[in-house]
Amino acid sequence: MLFLIELWESVRGFIATGGNVLYVVAFALLLMWIMMIERYWFLSSVYPAMKENIISNWDARTDTTSWYAHRIRETWISEANELLEQRMITIRTLVAMCPLIGLLGTVTGMIGVFETMAQQGTGNPRLMAAGISQATIPTMAGMVAALSGVFFSSRLDAQVKLAKAKLVDSLPHH
């Protein structure tokens, strides 16, 4: 329990040093990871049963060569693709937004530096240090959040594309 309290205090100190923009970075990161975990869960748990259901329905059809059969096949593939692609655009958007949110922290931190310089003058670097840390820490946090998202969202994209291709290949048409 003491470890968790110390961890929480160090996180609060980090956020106090970096400014309130870090809350926005943390929220975007949390939302991105919740969505990515949900997509991984969908691909590993829900989608295989759905794919087997589509394949068994296709195999149960007596007619797989007519124009209507091809449209039914395309509809099933399209519905599966739509479910596979759910939230992927949002995940990619959050990955792209994290560095921009960090840059917002840079701007607010630099505004703090300029306010200090306007009020106290340029002679005291200690007064400017708080604004400079508020300018650099959110940028770093946004980049780290984006890097973690880039790697895992790229892997997730590859798995979605592979799942789509395997579904198409498992529904033979003549």
C-alpha cells in the first residue's frame, strides 16, 4: 500500500511539474489503450467464432456460383470488414493527436516563461525554470504516448488486414 501511495505522489509531482496538459495526454493515452485492448480482444475472442459462423453458413449453401450467391458472400465479407475496422480510425487519430497535445503543453509552458520574464525581468533563471519544464515535459509525454500507440496500432492494423484476407480466402466462389 505504501508503494502505491509513493507512486501516486511521484505521478502527481510529475504532473505538477509538467502542467495540466499532462492530464489531457493521460486521458488520450488511456482512451487509446482501452480501444486497442478491446480490438485485440475482439480479434482473439469474438472474431474467430464470427468467422466460423460465416464459413459454415457459406458451406451450407447449395448455390455458391450464382450472382445472388456472390452478392451474399460480398455482404458477409463487408459486414465482417466493418466490424474488424471499428475504432481503428479513432485509434489512429488518438496516436496522431498525442504529440499535438504535447505541443499544446509546450505553448502553455512558454507562455508561462514569457509571463515570468514580463513580471520579474530576465535576470532570474530560477523563476523561468518552472515554465521551461512545463514547456518540455508535455512534449516528451505526448511523444512517448504516440510512440507506444504507433507500434501497437501498426501491429493491430496488420492483424486486421490478415483477418480480412483469410476470411476472403476461406469463402471460395466459382
